[in-house]
Amino acid sequence: FSAGRDDLIVVVARDSAVRDLKHKNPSETQRQRAAALRKIPRVWKAVLGDAAQGLYGVIKKWKPDAVCVGYDQKEFERDIRKKIKARELPVFGIRRMRPEKRNHWHTSLLHSGQKEKKRIRTQRFKFSR
């Protein structure tokens, strides 16, 4: 998300959050994911998400102008909208990202052996409206 800058602050899910949500260990650690994100142009900061789900401390701290959520994070988006409406979070824009190639880069396809494991090209995200 953006915090009054043109650059991005990217929130990296903690390993514990990945385990809670996906019921399996992440393929890369939170440190590895954060380090990879920091190398992307326009990423100003890569910060770890909250230790507990639903607190949104990172959003409260950075007060973004906009938040982008992954294409598969519909429940997360609904929860954010609910908390904005209840005035538990500041008002900001929300955009859901679309995958560049829906059936090509999906992690489950990469791990299932259907596709050769490749690094996601993060420079060309597309946003749904």
C-alpha cells in the first residue's frame, strides 16, 4: 500500500499467518519473502504483517492512501471494508489485484509439478476495477 508516497509499502504475511490460513508451511520464510520484495523497484519498505490476524496494526501505523489485496483474498477485503465502515480503520481505497496469468503462476500449480517453478514477475500487476 501507499502511505502518501509514490513508492509502495508491502506487507509480508508472517509464517504463522500462512500456516493458519493455508494449513501448511510457506515455501519460503517470511524473511526470504521480505528480502525478495525489497529488491523490486518502487518497493519502499517490506514490513511484516501483524502477529495476530485481524488487528491491522500495520495499516493503522502507516495510514495508507490505498491498499491492494491479492486476487484470492476476498475474505480479507470484506473484513477491511467492514472495519472501515465501523470506523475501526481509516478510510482508504481498496483494489484487488488480478493475476498476470491465472493458471500459470498460481502457487498450487507450481508445487503440484504441473508447471516448472519460476519467479513471479512482480513489475506488471494488473488491478481490477
